[in-house]
Amino acid sequence: MSGFRGISAMVETRLYLRQLEIGPMQNFVYLIGDQRVKEVLVVDPAWDVPAILREAQKDGMKIKGALVTHTHFDHVNGAEDLLQATDGTIYVHKKEESALPVSSTNLHAVESGDRIKIGEVEIQLIHTPGHTPGSQCFLVEDKLVSGDTLFIGYCGRCDLPGGDPEEMYRSLTQKLMKLSDRVVLYPGHNYSSKPVSTLGDEKKTNPYFKPDQTLKNFLHSVTGAN
């Protein structure tokens, strides 16, 4: 495990949320669950599953499965190990179900608008293609786990296989932009000087997440195309 740290959000709510930095690519892995029933799901199990298990156990939390923002290797290379250790269920967008590198049958294909409950905590799934065809974000209360769709200060790459800058534009402007400015942003990598932001702050400072962004300007900024 590399560069571990954790941030907890557990005040005046059943919600349990921990942010863990793990691995050589500064990935953020998340534990989301219900602190009263002591059950969690892992978002993007990768790099060091024993460390993820230990961190959950430190807080007395039982891992019931995983949520996948997208199936790039650096986000899911621990999925098989996690399923073997927990016999849980892994939730992946239906467009990337076949790309998930696991042999287990404990897979559940999901789509935008689906809601998953862990204990009494409800997680809303938002399909946000652009980085990959099946990229999705997870909204729980006023917190958004965004994977590689929206980062602090920029957005995810669209030039990798399956990437689509026009889809990314629509995901940002027609979906995430409509969420409240108060929503706290939890990105998929630690690529900034701070681990979290808010959508309101990103609208003010992120050149890829501007309320008045046009498709032409967005495409120029991400591809250099005229």
C-alpha cells in the first residue's frame, strides 16, 4: 500500500464514509455504508485489498461488496480478491459488466437512476460516460463520489479507448452541473492539493466545469480541436 490516509464523514448521520489513498497511481478508494448496522461497500477496490479490509475492521465495519465507478485496471485490480474475501456483490454499470476482471458470479449490472441501500443509507447511481462508456458516479446524501469523471480542477481523460469528449461534456453539463453547489466532491485520484472540494467551488475554478461552458469550447479544451 502506498500513501495511505483516511478521511471520515460520520457526524449527525447514519452515513459512514471513508476516503483511503492507496496504490502507485494515487487512487482514492472509498468505504460507504451505515455506521449503525456496521456494513459498508467498497468503491473501486484496487491495489491492496488486505489494507482495505483492515481499515474497515478497525471501525468494526463489515464489507458487503463493492461499487465500481469504471473498469480501468487501476480501479478494479482488487475486485477478485475482495469478492473472495467477502463473498459480497459487486455493482458495475451494464455497459462495462463484461470488462470486469473477475470470475465470480456475484455481479450485478446497474444503470443510471438505480439506488442501492447499504443498511439504511441509500446510494444513487448516476451514469456519466465520457471517460469510459460505463463510468458512473455515486451520490449519497450531499456527497458525490465521482471516479474519473470529475476531478478537483479538471475532468477525466477522454482520449483513452472508450473515451468520448462529447459524452463527457453532456455528463458534466446535463447531470453533475444540475446537482447542488453544496454537494461535496470526492474524486477518484488524489491529483490536487486537497482531497475534497464542492461542486460550487468547482463551478468557480474548474475550467472544464463552468456553468456557461459550450460544447465547442469544451472540445477545444480537452482535444485541442477547433
